[in-house]
Amino acid sequence: MALEYLQLLPAANIPNGPPSANYSGNVNNQYFAYTVDARVDHRFSDKNSFFGRFTWNPTTTVYPTLFPKTSVSTENGVVNNVNPGNGIYPGNSSEGGQAYMLDYIHVFSPTLVMELKDGFTRLNIATLSANQGTNLSNKFGIPGADVNQFSSGYTGTAPFSATPQRSE
């Protein structure tokens, strides 16, 4: 099993670099976003006014892995197009943001004003690992690490990676 993981590490590309920092890479992140904003201001009278705002901001982000894709020989055969991981949270991510705000003002007198406000913000972030749905951990000889479609791939080459465990 360790041999499969060692195949994920690329050859050093920094001459005379220390063993812990002998590879350098540069990847291009992709970010797609658009925003829709709507605002309404209305003055009903000198004593009553209303303000409302709505924002919608869906985005998609693609963070490639720092190490290049590779093929790995396992007991179960060759596994192609493995993303070795590393980098800043590699994988695809979709983030959806929505917000609204309402504000109503009523003037009772020059010394007494009522302001009612309401607001709501919703952020929905769904991030998938670089090897989502590939069941690489099972192919690498770690049974039970691929718990479901949302926890799949492989456990990672970082020294402090975590794998959800299934209780049986």
C-alpha cells in the first residue's frame, strides 16, 4: 500500500532542495461568477419609506492539484488519471450566495421614529475532492475508506490527512 502512495509523489524539481521542500509547481485556478443585484427605494409619504435589496451570487471554482496527474500500479491493476492532491483544497467547488434586506421607516413625530429591519443571508458551499467518486482508497488497498459518493477518492498524501470511518 505504501508503494502506491509513493508513486503519487512527483520527482524533485528543485536542485539541492531539502527533502521536505524539493518540488515547486504553479497551477491556474479557475473562477466563474456572476452577480444579480436588485434594489427598491420607495417613499410612500413624508412619514413612511421603504427600502429592499436582493443579491444572488452563484460561483464555481476549480482548484487543480499542485502535483500533476499520474498513473499508479496497484495489486488491482493500473489506475490512470490520479490527482495526487496537495495544494490549497484541490477540487471543484460551487458556492451559492443569496441575501435580502428589508427596511421600513415610519416617522411618528420629529422626536419619535420607528425603523423595522429584516435580513437574511444564505451561503451554500459544496466542495468535492480532486478524485471524487473514483474509490481510489479501495483500489489502493484501504477498504472502507470510501464511505459514500460524498466521501470518496483517496485519503491524501499530506502528513495530516483525515478519513471518515464507517461504524459497523
